[in-house]
Amino acid sequence: MLYRDLADFMNGCGYIIGGQWYPRVTSIISIKAKPALLKFYADAESYSHALSTTKQSASEGTKIHNAVEAILKNETPEQNPEILPAVNAFNDFLNMHSVNTKEGAIEKRIWSNTHHFAGTIDILAEVDGLFGVLDVKTSSGIWRDYNLQTSAYMGALQEDETWEDLPKKPVDHRWILRIDQKQICTLCGATKRTKGGRETIKTNRNNSASEKCQHEWSEVRGEWELKALDGFEKDYDAFLGAKKLWEWENEQWLRQIGY
Ligand SMILES: [Zn+2]
């Protein structure tokens, strides 16, 4: 990443908390290579097209996050037909699992004084009686990178258990709640996912007719998947390793900050 000046770097990569600058978890994690992205760029019409797809898909993700957070705060989410299937999927999830949270535990800023980083967690909650970090993703899968991100959040929360909004309990669980929406071919079971204006069709591997099928798509359906992540120590070690590399990469800026 290239930054215009120090202010651009500080805004783009961190937060100021109590007069101190902390690098952001998501910025630190971006140091890790993402091989799947190469294929995405290679398949794209052009680089600028790929960027606009990413941007639009991020804005769709933000809308879903906002709706989820509104529901958890007992507010009425924005009625947007584009994301309605995903919102319905989230309500479905809430019907099957107990989620206990409070307004101040949603979109909560967290930081580590020991390791010096900061972030914003989606939801700190009790899920089916266990307490921890619930991170919402609107992706087509649950990728391993999420382990790094959520381990950082959990590490910071374990250090500083001073939150006031929820009963003080050890934060020792992490979950990814994946919410997505897609269409299914009524003939062959292939799926079509439209994200950021880009369609991705996955043929049904269990159906040999799927490759040549003239698909007939269903209405858009929401889906959800909850995954508990284990192996915190190993993930947190890897995150702190990524942070070392990130600091090395950004040494010239960090020196100016007096980091
Ligand atoms: Zn089909």
C-alpha cells in the first residue's frame, strides 16, 4: 500500500485512542498474501473493474452488518430488498441459537496495551451460554484468515476485561457467523452468487448434467453458518508474527510516529 503522507498512513492503518495511535487489526492482517485474490484479478475484465466489484461488494457487506446490528439492538433494520434474504437468514439463526448481547458490546472498539494494536469487533456476546467474540462475514466461505483477525480481538479482550455493558466473564470463545445469499438452479442444483455486480456460478459436482445445464434460477435465498474457532494460542502467535512483519514493512512511517 502506498500512502500520500503520514496523516494518510495514520488514518488508513490505525486508530487514535486516548491520544495514542494504535495500528488496526485488519491493516496488520493485510500483510498476509491472499492467493485466491490473484485468481479474482485474473478472471476480472480489468483491474479497475475488479476494484469496483470489491468496493460494491464491501458496501453490500456493510449493509448486511448494519441490519444485523440494528436487529441485535432491537431497532428496525433498513428495509432493503437487496439484502432481505440475508437478513431473513440472520433472523433464522437467532431463532435457532440464543444470543445475549448489549448495545455497547456491538461494534465495540478494543485494543491491546501489551501488544499495541486496536480493532472494532462486530459483537461481544453470550452465544448458547458461552461468552466470546462473534464476527459476522458475508463471504462464500469461512477462510482461515478469520482465525488471525478474531484471535487478535480475543487477545485484546482477555487483557482488558473492563467492559461495563456485559457481565464480566472470561472471553474464551470465537465464532464466525457467515451470512450469504444465493440462487439455486431448480434443474441441477448449481448455485449462483451475485456480489458487487459480479455473478459466480458453481456447478453441482454431484450432478454430471450440471456442466451443460441451461440453469433455471430460484429466487435469491439466504443462508447462514456458525463456526466455532479453536486453537486460539496458535492463531494469536501467528497474528503477532504478522504484526512483526507489518511493522517491518511500515518502518519508515512508524518511526515518524514515534511508535
Ligand atoms: Zn442447472
